[in-house]
Amino acid sequence: MLNLNQSHVRQMERQPNKLLWHGIFFLIVAAIAVGFYKSSQSIEYTWRWERMPQYLVYQAEDHLMAEFDGSVIEENGELYLVNDFDPDEKVLVTGLAEVTVADGDVIFTGDSLGYNQNWALGPILDGVLVTLELSLYSGVLAIILGTLAGLARISPNPALKNLSVFYVEVIRGTPLLVQIFIVYFFIGTVLDLDRFAAGVIALAVFTGAYVAEIVRSGIESIHSGQMEAGRSLGMGYGQTMHYIILPQAFKRVLPPLAGQFINLIKDSSLVSVISITDLTKAGREVVSSTFSPFEVWFSVALLYLVLTGILSFFVRRLERKYANVG
């Protein structure tokens, strides 16, 4: 009994003081924040964070335009636009949050009669949506392409294996930026692809090469006896792979796959070079109009962090789910 108590005491002594180390963590974060603040003071930069909200969301004005030349008259407390060439044609100026004409005004075709206000996404959040769309489409294609290439890497067929090795080595050995230019200016011209499709294909092909290696390593990490057991039960190679090997490999490749798709979200910023207005290009356009580079790029970085953080959260949930599955 005494020995058990002594062992328990020694284990407690070996455990770190969590409160102390959490305090050290917050001190480090605070030091970094102070460092940024002092740096901004040393360069005498004037922060203008009040400019940023309008580039995230803003109130857009939906104007009602005059469809003919005429004049505004008031009847029974209501305003009408009367056609100069057809007095019987009248348009009631109603349903507007703000009316910009008054009784007796002369109006020409295309003039504004008033407007309604509604909330709309600013250019930066529009860029977030484009980044999400790019990442989603290219991610799905990368999973399909990478899984097929990964299976080909371990295939007994020499042609499939050599094609997969060639694809993986060429794609991983060349920069993504160069691949985007090749896909857009060469393949896109031949196949008449728009810039968005070219960006999705370039990202999918690039990411698929890394997914192929992740899939290959995950399958090869499964003991060879699993394949032999499946074949001994009368299953073919494809059935054994589908029902026995791949479900086990999926749990093992989930963390590296998550890391690769986080990289995909960040790599999507490179498609801005072919004039796709993703989050990075939207940030660059806002910087050119506001001359507030630090506020814009910190906001862009935070939005990328939010996107990758959400992906990491869901992947951790999947890991816990499959960890409890026997």
C-alpha cells in the first residue's frame, strides 16, 4: 500500500504545473502583441481600422431609374413620373426607402428616382467565397485524382505504376505558379477554358500528387496479412482493397490529408496571378484603393486563419469519431 502511494506521489510530481505553463503561454502572446504595437509606433504608421468594415459588408443602394423622359407631379400626396410624349403613361414613385425627386422635377431617361438600401458583401468577403469555391472544387478533384494515382503506385501493373510515378514526380518537382501559367496559357487556350476552370484544374493536379503519396503510404502502412486474409475469404483484389484495406488506411491518412487541404486553401492565393479575384487579389485591390496595407493584410490573414481553423476543427471531430470505431 505504501509503495502504491509513493508511486502515485511520484507521478503527480512528474506532471507539469498547467497553471504555470498557461501563464507562460499568455505572457509570450502578450509580448508578441506588445512587439507589434511598438513596431507600428517606430514606423509612425497611422492605423485606420474604421475603413475595413465597408470592405466586408456594406449597404448597397438599389436605384429605381426612369425609363422615359418626363416630369414629376404630386397627386393625392403621391409622386408620379409622367411621360412627356404620352401624358397617359404614368409611373408611381413608391416602395423606395429614399426618394430623390420632388414635385415639378424634370427627369430624363436613366435618372434616379430614388433607392432602397440592402446589405451586400464587400470585395473581401466576395474574395472569401471565391477562395472557398476554388478550394472545394479543386479539393474534390484532388481526392479523386490522388486516390487513383495512389492506388496506381502500388498496382502490379507496370504501366499504371510508371504513369503514377511520372505524374507525382513531375508535379511535385515543379512550382505551382509555373503549373498555373501552363494550364491557363497553354492547356486553357487549347481547350478554351476560362480562368476559373484553369485555376481549379491546376490546384487539383498539384494537390492530387501529394494526396497520391499520402494514400500510398496509408495503404502500405496496413499489414500485408490484411490483404492475404481478404483473399483467403474469396475476395478479389478490388473487394479486399475496398472493404478491408481502404477503411483502415483512411483513419491513418486523415491527419496528413487535412494538412494538405489546409495548404490547398493557402495555395489558392496563387491563382490571383491569372486575374481570379480570390481573397488575396481582393485584398490587393483594397490596398490600392485605401492605402492601408497593414489593416488589409492582417484582415486577409485572419480570414485565411478562420478558414483553415474551421477545416482543422472538423478534421479533429472526424479523427475522434473514427478513433472510437473498432
